[in-house]
Amino acid sequence: MYAVTGITGQVGGAVARTLLDAGQPVRAVIRNAAKSEPWTLKGCEIAVADMQDAKALAEAFKDADGVFILPPSEFDPSPGFPEALAVIEAVKQGLEIAHPRHVVCLSTIGAQATQPNLLTQRKLLEQELGKLDIPTTFLRPAWFMENFAWDVASARDEGVIASFLQPLDKPFPMIATADIGRWAAQLLQEKYEGTRIVELEAAKRYTPYEVAATFAKIFGRQVHANAVPRDTWGALFKSQGMKDPIPRIQMLDGFNEGWIEFEGTPSARKRGTTDLETVLRGLAETAQ
């Protein structure tokens, strides 16, 4: 049996569906019991556990062959990442008590970076869960293609996307969430010892110009990519409700300057099979 956290989201849902399609039993670890019905209907066992509740997590992970850990994303963290640290400690304790056969944990590209940024939360996660005496895989995916959901309306209605990824002709590593889920499910079913890092990106990299061109193809109109001036980011993010935009700005700088990158060699990297157009078409259909 495989316990899957974050199952109500895109990645966790893809992990669970892939396992179910392979005939594997799944325990859906859900924070809100009201969201359990779709997974009950699919044949999943249900465990209710908050990601900061070590005792509930231990019970949810009990007797599992494998556990998929998807930490909740904190896009506007407090200084020092206390929200992430509380989750990390609870997950670590839960895994220590339950001691499943192995763990696959969603991390990120650039988790090895020494410069502070929003993704430092995943670095802290790897550091702590890496201390467990349990075989553990840290899956490090590239930039999510689904992040372009924010650009669908402006591409469709105004013919423009505002890009924080810069320069506009730079190819950036990306991946579809469906591919992350499929790979995570495959890795969950493997047997191994120790700790390993698996890096994941699509078959090719895409520039912001290519993102705009793909939207243009989908909507049948011209779509331009405009670079958002960096000196406006802080005020813009604060106007959108962020308390501290610095970690997000640091993360974007990392992608743009190239220090948020994969650590291993390209030949060792896993590849997704979903292309950008497929993802953007799906986003456009959902937005209608």
C-alpha cells in the first residue's frame, strides 16, 4: 500500500491515479475530510492528517510500502521559514514512527543552491529527511508548466503575457505536473537503499517567447511576451498581498541568473513526455 499526501492537488492526484491504474492500493492522506469522496469512489483508503500533526501523519503512514511526501507550498513565508520547518519536523517524526519501506519526497530544481530564496524551504526539507534511516528519493522537478495558468486570461483577452522569467529568449527548464506524478509513482514502486536525488524536466526547454507563441497558436491571435521590469517586482508583489516579496524575487533571480539549475548531468536526468502546448491547451480549456 502507498500513502500519498497532497492528493487533492495536481501532482499528488497524478501520483495516486498512476498507482491506481497500475493496480496498486492507495491511502489518500487528506487534511480536509470533506474532500475525500472522489478518492473513496476510486477505491482509496482515507487517512485524515494535517501536515503539521506528527501523530496523525504516523498513523497515516503506518504499514505503508511507500510514502509520497508533498509539502504544502508557502509562497509568502515568514522570515526563517517557520511554516516550512513545522511541516518538516512533523513529517520527519511521522516517518520515524511509521518507518515505511521507503519515501519519495517532492523537492525542487535548485534545492542545492547556497543563495537564500523561496526554494530554500525544499533545501531544508532535504537536509532533515535525509537524516532518516529510511530509503528516500528526493524528486527535483523543473519550473511547473502549470504556472502559466496566471497568463491565460491576459494572453486570450489582451494578447500579452507578463514574464518574470528573463531574458525572453532564454530557454528555461520546465515540466508538466502530470509527468511529475507519473515519475513519482514509478519511483515509489522501485526498491533501493540509501538516499538518491532524481532530477526531472521536459524533453526540451522553452523560452518566454515560445510560451507566447504557443498561446498565440491556441487562441488564434497574436500574443506578445513582455518582460516585467525587475525594479517593479517588489511593489507589484506587495500590491498583490505579499508581506515579504524578497524570497520570491530571489527565486526568480536564481532562475534568470542561472544559479537555480539542476545539480547532476543531463544524461542522468529523467524526462517528461508532455509538451508545453498540451499543458497550455489544458489550462485554456479550464479557464473557459
